[in-house]
Amino acid sequence: MAHRLWPAPLFRGHWKSLADVKTKRTRADWFSRAVLLGTVALLPVGWLAGWSVQAPVPILSGVALLGGALIGSFGQINTLRLKMTDRRGDTDPTTKIERDSVDESAAHLLTAAFMCGVSAALLTLGINLSPDLTDEALRGSPAVHGFWAAASIAAVSYTFVTFLIAVPRLYQAYVSVNDPSDEVSGYSR
């Protein structure tokens, strides 16, 4: 039953979705992948550099709010995908790009929501497990130091970049499925 706790399929779908599927040959989006890997690299860099998070509580609040919004957005994107399936089915080749766009958005939204939970856990653990500072001026503030700060910064950064990837893809999925007029569509000049 431990497979229920294993997030590998979620991240695999998220990683595979970082590709251009508009052509017959799928090409990886290495720029987005490199930016995401850069956020992961913040963990060892921050740990070795001794970074700290002086005000983790507002970040924790923001991460919690974002996680709820992302889960709600997934519900909406799931409904959109069901409408697409009901309207044309999953085998219609003319809607493959639209279906892929919605599916990619779902993978990014759920990955970002998962990372919100990871970020919240790391920040909470960091607040409670970081050593007290010796500086009297900062004593009593819920600052996060060392490994916990670096891990929190990396997780929050990954979450934020995934969010930045998901939102334009959500818009692209919306435009692909609903075909708004050229006067209001951001995809027409």
C-alpha cells in the first residue's frame, strides 16, 4: 500500500509534459526543465551558503493558500477535460493538441499543489527544528536556518516556477477548447 504515498508518477507526468507536442515529433522543453532543475540546485547551494528564512510564516501562509487554489483549479481543468471527452471522445485526432494541453495543465497543477504541501511541511519543520540564534535581537522570531531553510527555499521556488508554467498552459488550454473571438484572444494579433 506504500505506492499511494509514492509521487513518482506525478513527477514523471509533470516532467514529460514539459515538451512541445504541437508537431508530430515531441520535443523536450529543455529551458523549462533547466529552470526547474535550477530550483532543485538551490538546496545544496543554500545549505552550503548557510541561508536562512527570517519570516517563514508569511511564506507558509502563501503556500497554503496557493495549494488550495491549485486543487480548486484542478477540479475546473478536470471538468474541462471531461467535457472534451464527452463532446468528441478521446480518439478524435483533431482534438489531440487540445487534450494534451489540458492534460499537461493537470499534471502541472497537481505537481505544484503537491509541492505546496512539501513546502508547508518543510517550513513547519524548519520553524520547529531550527536552532535558536545567539543574537538577542532575533531571538524569539520563527526564523528557519540551515538545511531546513535551504530545503524550504528550493521547494517554494520549484512550486512557484511550476505555477508560472501552469498558468499560461491553462490559458492555452482554455483558448484551444473554447475558441474565443480574435478580439479577446491573446493568441491572435
